[in-house]
Amino acid sequence: MKTEIFSREKIEALIAKNGGQDFPKNTAVISFRDRPMMPNDPYCKPIKYPNGVPVFHCVADDISHGDFEASHPRTRNVSIDKFFIDAIQMADYILEQAAKGTETIICQCEHGQSRSAGAAAAIEEFYNAEGISIFADYRYSPNKIIFNKLITALVMKDILRRNF
């Protein structure tokens, strides 16, 4: 399984090109977005992907570990335990896509730098032992909480699948 990392702008351009006809075949998507902080926040609306493209939508704010200690407006009343609560469901989705023979998972977030990179690094590490390549790439700042929670969920699901 391989991954690609996209920003909202880059994925919307790909979808718009040829009316979505050029969207890569045998590809699934993990799409991150923030919780809205105000009504009609355009950055918090889900992206409309072409029909037939499997998509896992995940609401997880664009924050770093340091923001939890700094009382960031998005993290007030949120603990690390409650951040990215979809890790197990996302792991199920990834394993399901792999079982179906999906070749690529596009990981997309607003800027294509942290949440999507954290998820892509976990997938690359789990399937190819290459997650470090995303951490080493200067274009990305992988969200370590997303990486750690997703890789843990993937490994635990894999252990359970093999033993039962």
C-alpha cells in the first residue's frame, strides 16, 4: 500500500480536472477537516469526492501536541485522550481497503502538511516500514498524535485479526 499527501487546494483541483474523471483508480481517501469555530466556516466543510471513491471523513482539528499545553482555543476542554477519537475506525477503514486490493490511500487535510502527513506516515510505517521518510521530508510536519494513535490502532487490529 502506498500513500499520497494532498492539501484541500490540490485535491479540489484534481477533482475539478475533467469533472473528476482523472481521479486515480484503485485509490481511497482519508479526508481530515477541523470542527467549525463559527457558522459556515468554509474550511470545515467536507470535500465532495467523485462518486465511487471510498472516503473516510475525519474531524480532527489542526493542532500540535504543544497546543494542548498552551490552552489553544481549539483545544480548550479537549484532552489528548479525546483528540482523534476516530483512530480505531480509521484503522478498520485502512485494513478494509487493503483487503479489497486498494493500491493507494490519499491522505488529505487543509494544508497537506500535518494531519494528513501523520496518517500517511502511520500507513507507510505499518505496510512498508517507511514512515520515517515522511518525517524526514522537509515539506511535512506530521502530527505525532495522529501518527501514534493510528499506528497503534493498526498494529492492535492486526494482532487481533491474526489471533482470532
